[in-house]
Amino acid sequence: MKIPDYYRQFQTDTKKEEDKSPKENFQNKSVQLSEKPQQKKVDDKTKIFQGNGFTLNQLEDWEDKTLYTLLGPVTDGIQHNVIIDVERDVPFETLEEYAEWHIKTLENELKSCTLLKRGEIKLTNGTDAYEAIFSWYPSDEIRIYQQQIFVLVEKTAFKMTASFTKRTRQTIGPAVERMMLSFNPTNPKKK
């Protein structure tokens, strides 16, 4: 039976939909524009959160607990990194109190941890800082050296942590330490 030309436009393709490439499916489907339903105007109490390359309206009673991680090379079986933790409104009056609290916490939590060095240092910009260097064994075969640098500006505290093997403490360690010492806190009360 011959189908009139007018009705041929409604005839389905004999090729199955699943046999078509995604490109063919996309080209053959017509775009359906749907109207978005009107959203109610809600007056949330927000503040602008500025992330790394984005912003959003953060609810005011929410707290930013961002950890910053800078990844370095994988060497001697570990991923080298520097982790920067920002803590606002800390209950400590001095930098030493803040650092010692973290040192004691780490010693209590990591039983195989040995404190190798601790003391006051200065960042490149002259800001007071406190340093702690530990060694510990996450497994029988690997010994990790961890360097922490603590900074306290008003009631905002910063903790930077870098991890190394015995060898990489000597090879990339000095460059990583210079990077950490270049830390420059700006506007700690913001956010």
C-alpha cells in the first residue's frame, strides 16, 4: 500500500532508537523549552562565601571548615602535600598554647609518634609562628616525618602540615619549608 507523501512525515524510522548514536538522538530530538515555575521569594540570611574560583550565598549560621590541600609529587610511596587548616574563634590566648594543644593531641592519638623538634620560628614576613616536627610509622615499612607550622592572628589560627619520607625530607623538604614559611595570613576576620 502506498502511503501519501503528507503522511510520510509521521512515519517512524525503522532504525531502533538504541541503535542510534547519541549524536543522532540529540539531533533528532526537538528541544522542549519548559517554563520554570515561579519560585517563592525567600529571605534567607546569607553571606557571600568565596571559594577557589567560585562564590555562593552561604547561610549565616553555617561555618566554613575548608581544608586547603596543595599536592606535590608522589615519591618513596607517599603523596607529598601541604594541608592548611583554618580555625576561627579559637579559645587560646597565645600561639604557644594553640600549638602545644595540637602537639599533645597528636602525641595522644598517634602512639608511634615521636616529637623531634618544637619551638618558635618566624614566617618570611616576620609573623610569629611555632613549629613541630614528628616522626611516626603508619606501617612497618614506612616512616613518615611530619612538619607542622602554627600561626595565630587575633582569634584565627592556622595549622600547616607537610609530610615526608626520610629521603624527601632532605630533597624536597627545604623547598616545601620555604613555601610554608611564605604563608601570609590576610583578613582573618573575614568569612
